[in-house]
Amino acid sequence: MRNKLKPYLLIEVGLYLTLLVLQVMHMSYGYSLKKNQGSLFIYIAIAHVGITLSNLLYTIYIFVSNRNKDRIREDLFLVYFSFTLIADIFFSLTNYMFIGHIAFVICYLTFMVIRKAKIYEYIGCGLIGVSGIIILLLLHKLTLVLGIDCFLAPILALNMIMCIIKYVKNRNKENLILMLALIAIVISDVSVGLSSMFLNNIALTNIFSMIIWPFYMIGCSLLNVDYKVKRME
């Protein structure tokens, strides 16, 4: 099991470097990384999906390699990474962005189950989501995607905050891995939002778009490292 971690990480790095080269080439033509422009965009989208698929395949490998052991809560990372793949397919290869947002809500709810969130945490995220929708309705700003994100944002933020609190209380290696993973994922998701806010400014859009994938890759890789550690205990 230990020897398989390095090939997985090397594949992830290789895929990201391929993506980086494609992104730089795409930008050199004056295109935005957020818009389907030019012949290279489809290859960038395929690289996005490839990175996510690699994460899922390694998760499956960890599970299959330990299939004779008792089931643990972290086995739900199979669900988590399955829905990240679904999300990235819809984000990268289709125009149905709202399905990608729904898939990520399921991902982050799955992580709440993995970390044994309390019932009041689910209720709190639900109340914040409903409040956000009401506010957007009053401001006449509500869209399907924004409505979904009213739930996605507090769930993701809460996961990060609780992982930070858990590490502060018990500074062990496993808690550190989860904390760093969630911080990286939040940075990635915030960059997605910021890149969408500046669609009329190609430079800013591209800068934030360049931040998304390295942090996303780091976060997902750390989650898989945590799963590997838990599965081998």
C-alpha cells in the first residue's frame, strides 16, 4: 500500500503539469480560462476530469486492497470522490453547471458524515442556506446556482472550521492532514467564485482560475492520504 502512494502522487503531478502547460498556451492566445474558447479548451477540460478521476481510482484502490477489513466511516470517501468526479464532468464538459454544484453539496455533506458532525451542525447549515435564499429573493438576485450555493458555502466553511478546531484541540498528524486538506479545498472553491466574479476582466479571471486546480489537487490528495492512514490502522 505504501509503495502505491508515490505513483498516485506522481500521476497527479503529471496531470497538473499537463494542465498548467495547456492553460498557459490557452492564455497566450488571449483566451479566458473560464470560457469555452479555442481548440485547447477541450483538452483543459479533459485534464480537469483526469485529475479528479485519478483521485477516485486511488480511493477505490485503497478500499479494494483492504476489502477484508471491517468497514469504517472513511470508506465514504468512495462516495465523496465519486461525486467530485460527477461535479467536474458537468463543470468541465457540459453547460449544466447547477448539477456540478449539487454534486459538490453532496460531497461536503458526505464529509460531514465522515467527521461525525453533530445534528445541530446540519440544522445550522440548513438555516443559513434558507436565510440566504430569502435574502436573495428579497434582493431579486436569486438564481438556481446561487440558491444551491447558499447551502454549499456554509457546509464547506463549517467543515473547514471544525477541522481547524479539532486540530487545535488535538494536534496529531491525522487532524493536521484533514485541516490542511479542507483549507486547500476552501481556497480552491473561493478561487472558483472569484474567477466567476471577474468574467469581464480576463487577467483577474485567469489569475484566480490558475489558483483553483493546484489547491484542489492538494486538498483531494491529502484526503486520500488520510483515508489510506485510517484504512491501514
